[in-house]
Amino acid sequence: MNSDTDNGAAAELEQRIRAAIPLAEAMQFHIESLAPGEIRVTAPLAPNINIHGTGFAGSIYSLAVLTGWALCTHLLDSAGIAAELVVARADIKYRAPVDARLECRTSAASAQREQFLADLTDSGKAVMALEIPVGSVPSAILTATYCALVSKDCSRKSILSRRWRSDNCGLRAKSSVSRDACSPDSARRISVPGIFPRAGSPVAAAAPAAAPR
């Protein structure tokens, strides 16, 4: 993991996420390191424990999803692009118990980051696929696809958004990005509060209703 950590950006992003997402606060979500294309997130075992004394599967999944979501949010912040960011798909494989601090990490290569931002600029939407290992073994691996849609209402400031540049608003949609990743057929809602779009947003219109549980 890159040692060139932006401590100020990491602290600000962590505070915003913990303030907006109650689960992140309860889990004691912490951004250990943050660079343009890399992130490492941790959470103590105690508030995320199961009946066996190891990491709760739901906490492991949620922390991994938040890790990728935080990296994508940081990319949008750095580029000054106002976008709705949601998880289109997330699948996890559990490989071994977690008996210590939960730790997730992920990275996106320079070319992948550039393509993500270029697609947003050109078409108003983009997808980012990330692999997020948990622990050093790793104990689990999450593969997730995140979908970003440029916000049409530039006067509205999202609770997780900074003050955005107005020149990113009103972009015309083009067909350079695959529509599949953001379509109702492929988008899934997951059990992490605050990661879903608000009612009436462009992403909410594209996402299906949550399945009955």
C-alpha cells in the first residue's frame, strides 16, 4: 500500500461517512491510509464480533463494501465531480475466521481511475470494479461494482459531497459507457445504510425496489 497518505483527506472522509452512515459509526470504521488510488480501512473486532468470538460475517461484508465506496468517493472528491455513487453488485467469499482487527484494502490502477473519470465526463455515468481483500491471508475477498451517475441538480449538496464545481453539471449522456452495470436488471441494493440513492435521484430511478426479506 502506498505510504503517501493524505491524512487530511482521510480524516475528513472518515468523519463524513461516520456522520452520514450510522452503521459505520457503530462498527468504528476508520480510514488507516488513503492515496489517490489506494485505501486501507480498519475496524476493531469487539463491536463486530459474532457468537464464536470472531468477526461477524455481516460486519466483514459491510466494511469491505464501505472500503470500495470510500475509494470511489475520494476519486470523485479529488476530481470535483458531483455524482450519485451506489453499489451495483457485491459478492463475497469467506475463506477463514477473522480473530483480530478487521482490515480491508483495495486499489485502482491509474488507467482504471482515468477511465472512470473520463466516462463520467463524457457520458455522465461510469462503473468501477474493485477487488477488496479482508485481512492478510486474506480471510475474505469481496468483488464489487460501483456505479456513479453525474448529479443533474447541481444546486443540491449531498450529505457526503463537498462544494462541487458548477462546470461539471448538465453533461449530456452519451453511449460510451456500458448501460448494463447501472440497469435495473443488474443493480442490487445491499444492507448498508447510506449507500443507496435518495428517492427521486437519477440512480434511484434506475435501481429496483429492495427484495422482500
